[in-house]
Amino acid sequence: MQSLFVPHARAVLECPSGSCNPIPLPFATLPPTVKRPRWWPNETDWLYVACPDCKLVSAHVGYSVRHFGDSQSVPQADKSWLCISFRCAVESCDTPVQFHILREHIESLTTEHELREKLATGYWKGACQNGHSIATTSAQEIRFEWDRETLRGYDPNHPEWRDL
């Protein structure tokens, strides 16, 4: 008897390192019937994502579709997306930096402290638009926002950057 095998299609990003697991995107990330300019993919904004395996932050303008079988688990599928936004800490740079990470959706008093510590110590590997390493200072303003169903692409001209 032949088993019924129904693959599950999932939008994913591929880490440029080439050796990491695919990075699953929220189901709502697939192109909507009505395009919304702030939702990604919108064919203009880049989406910066930290690979859960190697911590490399890379830019993506599109995604690929992977098929996972019933017996295959989608890597990181139980995690939620958190958007981290701040300005480059290098003196006189001030370039907006924004990237998304996958993590358990648990908020506690230590969550923000833990994330700030990781940013200060270079836990994620990447650079701002001017090539400066992703890092922050202790007194720096940083915004942490949980993404719900869709991811926002990076738009350095958006008015939200006036608040940081």
C-alpha cells in the first residue's frame, strides 16, 4: 500500500553561509492579493534577518518555497519573529539598523537586558549600510517589536526613525 505523502509548502530564506537550516517565514509572508507597501516582500525593501544557526545578519529581497513532508519538521517553526531597530553606534554615523531574529515568544524582565547584552557584545554578525559592525552602546535607544504574521522590510526613510 502506498502512503499518502502531502508536502507542506513554506516560504523560507536561505542563509548565505550555505550550511545552515532554511529560515521559515510567517505564513502570511506569501504575497497577498492586495499589496501593502510596508509588508515584505514588496519588491523594493530589503529584509534583514539573523540566521538562527550562525547568527549572520543578511539582506533578502525575496524568498524561496520549500516543501516539507509530514515526517519533516520545519526548523524554528515554534519561534516568533522579533524586530530589533536602532541607529549605528559608531560616532557620527547614525545610520538606521534593523534586523529580525527568531526566538521563543516569551517576554520577561530579563528579555530586553539579555538582548541588549547580545547587541553590545557582537552576538549577531553583520554591518550597517556604511559597513560598521552591528553593535550598540549601553545608553543607546533600541526598539524591540514582535512581528505579527508579516515582516516589515527595511526602510531607512520611514518616519519611525525620527524616534530613535
